[in-house]
Amino acid sequence: MRRRELLLGLAALSAACGPRRLPPPPAAPRVMAAAELIPPDLDVIARLDMAKMKAALGSLTPQLLSREVLKRGSVDGEEPEELLVESLLAADVVYLGYRPSARFMPLDRVLALQGRFTPITKAPTGFSGGVDLGADVRYWDRQKGKPLARSASARLYAAGDRVLAFVSEAELDAVERSLERLGEPRSLSAPEEGALSVAARPRLLGKLVSGTLRELLEDSKSLELVVDLESDMASLRASLQTSSPEHAEQLVTAGRAVVQAALGDRDQAGRTELRAVESRVSLTLRLRREELASLLPRASGG
């Protein structure tokens, strides 16, 4: 009996001292849409429907626009990467999330593309070998060498042949967290409508003004913008969620002065509507394309 007890005790001790069972590996990220790779810490998220842009402007304009946006979007002024330009032109929908500079140009950014792309079978030029995360999601890191510009792509993600994402260095950890939390509600996301849509934190607009208007914008909660392109016109719809109905009315009063200053006597046809509904301010604006083009350089700091 004593021998049996000793053997049982040794067996129990051996089991206790043996290797512990490892936990299962984390689930592979199942990326369904490019927007899922935009992390919530960024201040501006823009969505561009390339199919609608091509239909409205022709195939050449998006090609020129892609290069110009990428070049202007780099604060260091470097030429855009060829892989990035080629991917943009193959995209159906483009999402750009970024943290802006004082001139509203991207500093830290994630550019995520939805479409049908040529599968990446080997490391792109300048990138290291791929890392497989499972569920057909892979990434490639920029090879070590000269220091990267802040807005340059430090990592490339691919989800099958349908999603690509170019991530600057400061956003690598944030994108990894987004992959771990797929499906969770997002604090900032661009509306899924229009040729162009934007979601931004209102405090950014507050930096352009001063006094009471700045305080009202900094206290607001969300800002969304949708642009639709027609044959010779563009319609713009903006929505600003304020903290109270009183603040909404104050912003409408101030906003009318801003619209008048921007458009001058071009609003004679009554193409502008600005109103407050409870705590939300809405702006509807119809412009000829040349009028919209004349306003865009001011908005981008150009």
C-alpha cells in the first residue's frame, strides 16, 4: 500500500512539474473590408469612390488625381511610390485615415484600398519577406535602411486579393489593435455614400477660426461631409453634431457668414441651405464644378 501511495505521489508530482499546456493561438483576423484597417486614433477619415469618380470625370482624371493627392499628402514632398499609385488605380474604394499637420496634410496615416488586386506572391521592392497572420492576411515590413519620412509606408497589409493597406510607422501598433478588435463599433468612420465622404473631429476646424466660433467647434462631437458629382454640378452635404441645440443655433448664425464670405454673390440662385435641427447643424450646397475646384485649394492649404 505504501509503495502504491508513493507511486501515485510521484505521478502527481511529475504531472505538476511537467510542461504546462499552451493556450490556443489568437484567432486569425478575418478582414472583410478595407475600412476595418483604419484605426480609431486618427482625426480625419476620407472615403473616395473611384468608380463614381471615373464615371463622372473620366479615367485619366483619377490617375492624375492619385499622383497629386499622394504627392501633396506627403509633408516631405517625395514622389509617391509606384506600387501605391498602381494599387490606387486598381481600387474601387479608397479610405485615407490620417493625423493632419498644421496645413491639414497627412502626417501619420493609413491608406486602405478595396478592389481586386494582383495577388502579391513575393515581397514588393524595398520590403522584407511576408508574415502570414492566417485567414489570407499577410504583411510586409519596409526593409531597414535610410530613415523613413513620417508619412511614408512602413508596412503593407494584404487581405487576399481584395484589400491592401499602406501604413506609416506611427500607426503600426494601432492597426494591429484594430485587427484584434474587428467588428467592434468605431468612434469615427466616413459615410458609405457619395463620390467623396469625410468624417473628422470638429476641433480641427476650430484651429482655423477664433473666439466663440472656435469654442463651439471644439465642443462639438462629430463632423461628416458627403460630395456627389453630377454632369456639371457637385452637391455637398455636411452634418455637424454639436453639444446642445443652443450651440447648433449659434453655429448656424456664424456659418452663414462663413458661407457668404466663401461664395460671395454666387449664391444668388439659393443653392445653399444651412439649418439646425435640435443639436445637429446641416449644410446643403450645390456648386458648379469650377466653383468646387476653386474652393478645394483653400481647404487643403494650397
